[in-house]
Amino acid sequence: MINATMGAKEVEWIAKSAVENPVIFRKLFNYSFSDDKKLAFHSSWALSKICDQYPELFDVWLPQIIDVLGKFENESAQRSFLRILTQTDMAKLTGKQQGILADHCFSALKSGFSAIAIKAYSMEIIYKLAVIYPELAHELAATINMLQGEGSAGIVARGTLILKKLAEMPTKPGSSLP
């Protein structure tokens, strides 16, 4: 049924079913790691729709999501999980998980092969981490400035928004963002 999904309305119906039935939720989560790219994409897409309304349902799954991010070959599923992580309270993660996530997102930003959405979500995640760890703000700002020349309207727009939010962050005396 998930592989036959054709559009957003069907995905939203599957997501609603998963909220009502933990067995379906767990299956969607497991299918998101499938070698079948279409199945993994549709499953992770449904999960991201669930997260829009019920982000707390993912709290127990966050360690597994973070652990698998670097192993995803399916960019669509990775994009959905990064979208879920943008809605996560980063303070709920352990320091190790935050570090893994920051490394993954910086690698995605600096990669010439990452999709625009993956880079955009990575910027947002690193910004949320920079709120906790202000020392990340300078590296994020420098990376965004480097990406601005890439030319993608999505990257430029998200980058401009994140740079503005970084500029509004309280800084230590004598420091400023690039």
C-alpha cells in the first residue's frame, strides 16, 4: 500500500493511521531504512507528516535516526529525517548525539553532491545547535557565506534567513559574526 502511494493526501492518511496505531508507526519507521528507495521515501515522508503535528512521538526514535543519518544512501529518506530533526528540541539530545548531528550537517553543507533541501535542513539544525553551542555560529556563518555563491535560490534564501538569526544571537563581547 505504501509503495502505491501517489500523493500528499494518501501520505497524510497513512500518517494519521500511524498516529492511531503504534504498529503502523513502527512499520513506517522500519520501512524508512529499506533498500527499496520508493518504500523508504514514502515511509519517511509519512513520518515527517506525523512530526508536523506530533513531534514528541519521535523522542524515543531520535538516537536511531541520528545514528543512521550518515549511512543513508537514499537522499529522499535522509531529507525526511532531517526535516524531522529540524522540529526537534536539540536540548533533548545527548552531547554525543549533538556532535554527530553537527558533523553530519556540516558535511552535507560542504558537499557538492547534497540536495538543496538537505543543505537547507542542515543549516536549520546547525543553527539550533548554535543556540546551545554559540561557538558553532562562526563556522555556520562562514559555511553559509561560502554557499551563497552556489546560486541556488533555496540555499541563498535559507542562508540569508539563518545569517539574520545568527546576527540576532547574543554574542560575547568582542566577537561578531562574519
